[in-house]
Amino acid sequence: MAEIDSTAVITGNAVLAPDVVIGAYVVIGANVTIGSGCVVGPFTRIEGPTTIGERNHFYGHASIGGPPQDLKYKGEHTELAIGNDNFFREFVTVNRGTTGGGGKTTVGNENFFMAYSHVAHDCHVGSHTVFANNATLAGHVEIADFATIGAFSAVHQFCRVGEHAFIGGGSMITQDVMPYAKTVAKRDNRSYGINTIGLQRKGFSDETVDALERAYRILVRSKLNLEAALTKIEEELGLFPEARYLVEFVRESKRGIIR
């Protein structure tokens, strides 16, 4: 049976699973669906249209599904979709999409959003990511699976962050961030090698890590131009799917990559 605090305000057409827990002074607006096993902590506000999967935990004072912070937004129908098993700590904000950006913001599964982190309109966050305190995404950002966004880092609109990327704290990300790499970026953006320790902790084999380090050296430290470097990686390291993904990621970049 649902546990709903007497001070909570829940709009009539909100759909709550029968076992949700709703804390004190929570506000749940229209067109919100919350799945089984979710816990919504005190003073959290959830606006719709928003669909939330199962076993998500909102610790308190979060603002989820609010309208996009975009001057072009005039109240059009846009959405937020959240998967399963995510943790949203205090004062996290996640906005719905805009019609110009596809109309939908998405968050996958098993992500950890630390206090004050922000996901703006039309962003697409994968699964198993970590957002440290005050990590901030502008609109239209794509965060791939297993990426880590360091504390007080900001990602510019339309940028992409690749799988297993690690962004150091206080970074200003204005171009795409390579998968598997450690990147620290002020306005003078540069990467600092493959995220060796992080990849090892996630179970990547020594052979794969060595291959990615070789690919990084070819891409960043050789004197080859970009296309020649990518071709060389394909020829020498194409047996590794991670290397192929790195090449594909770079080739698809529209803003350029941080090297």
C-alpha cells in the first residue's frame, strides 16, 4: 500500500504505483506516472508530462519534469522519461524537452545524480552514469553509458560525452568528450590520456586498455591528421570493438573533439 504523507499535494490524474512512498510537502502535478518501488523525498516537486520507472529514489528538494529553461518555450507539449533504479540527491533539477529538440528529455537506468546536478531540456542521459555535485548539462547534450561528470563541471549544448568517459571537476566542456578518456577542460580544453584506472575497475581487460592507450597516442600525440589517425587506428586496432567505437564517435562529431 502506498505511503503518502498527509501534507503532500497530488494532482488527480497522476498515476502512482500502489507501493510508492511520498514524503512531506511533495507536489506531484498533472500527467505524472510513477512506477513501483519509488521513493519521493520531502519537498520534491514533479511536473508532467513525466514518466518515471521503477525503484527510483528522490531524496528531497528535487525539481523533476519542470518546463525547459528556454525562452522559445511557449507551453507546448513536451516530456521527460526516466528509467529504473536511479538516485536523485538533494536539489537535483531535470527539465522536460522542447519541440525544437525533439520534445523529450530522457534518463536511462541506474544513474546517480549528486546534489544540485542539472539535466537541461532535450538531453539524453544513458545508464550507469555518475553526476557529481553541481554537474550541469546545457540543452541537447548526450551522455553515453558509464560516463562520469565531475563536480562543478558544465557541458555545452549539443556536445556529446562518450562511453566510460571521465570528466574532471570544474571542467568547461565545449566540444565532444572522447569515450574511455580522462578529460579536464577549462576554456583551454585538452584530454589527459585514457581513463586507465576507471576502465580497470569496470572490468576492462588489460589487452583492451592497452589497445585504447595505443589508439589515444595515435589520435592525440602522433603528427597524423585526424582522418589519417583514425584510419591507422582502424587498421591496427580494429579487432577491438572499443577502438572501433572510438573511431566512430570521432567521425560522427559535429563540434570536434577535445584532444
